[in-house]
Amino acid sequence: MVRFETAQALFETFPDARKVISAEPTEEHSLDFLRGLTMKGKLDDAAAFCAYVLPRREAVWWACKSVRAFMNEPSLSEFDTKPLVLAEEWVSQPVEERRIAALDAGTGGDRDSPTTWVARAAAWSGGTYSVGSMSPIAPPPQLTAHAAKVAILLCSRRVGMPKSGAILRACLADGVGLAETGL
């Protein structure tokens, strides 16, 4: 299940995606475009595109699975897994109470932690949020994709090449599979 049939449709809906995806959009089917980015080794672009093309709940699940895939690496072992668990719980039962728990973990978490960003992806999937004394607002629709992408790329950067490339390629294949079959 993809949100956009073509890469061009994604970029038309989310013009800001051009800031994080350097590849030029085409009329190619979204999953073919994603596979092409992966085959060309444009893994950062592919990760960002995958986060945008998946529906929000699926994007959060994909980010959770991807962060888990990277968490076996020693450079990521120090991060608190509670935000990740809260995001996974929201995916399994996407109710407001669980989204709020993820929001609390994401808001109070370490900005350099991929698990914080996964919690933010779940938190920003719907509902409302506020910062400080501001009135609650609905999260902009691109925030879930943004947070999912940040979580995955933080993992990738910490692990470093070439190992992160292999893990990220496997994660991208999982993202394509999730898009094809759904949750």
C-alpha cells in the first residue's frame, strides 16, 4: 500500500521532499522509483522516499523495524529503547492514549537518539500537539515521514559504511515489502 502511485505525485503533494530527496521525480511507479534509488546506491534518498510513500502507520512500523535492525550494532546499544517500544505499541494499537505516550517520550527524549525520533513519528501521525504554552495544533502531514527518515538515517550514520549500507538496503527491501502487502 503506497500513498502515491508515482514519484511525481509524491513530490507534488510534498514539495518540501525535494529538500531531502535529491533525485528528480519521474512518472515511474513509486515502488519502481524506490527500487531504482536503492539500486543506484542513493540510500539516503531511498530512505526518505520510502518514509514519505508509505502511509503514516506503515511508515512508523517500518522505522521501528529499521531501528531494531540497526540496534544490534555496538554504536547504538546505549540508546533507551522505551520510546521505540511506545512507538511499536502505537502501531499495534493506534489509539490516542498510545500516541500521547509516544508524544511524551518523543518530546522529552534525546534529540540525537533514533528511538526518540521513532516515538516522534508515531506521535506526529495524527491528533494534536503543542509546545510550551501554544494552542494545540494538528501536526503537518509530512512530520511522520520526516521523523521516520531521521530515525533511520541517524542509525545509518552511527554505524557507518559499509556495514550501514547493507543494513539499510535490507531495511529498504522491508519497506518495499510493507508497501506491497501492508501491515
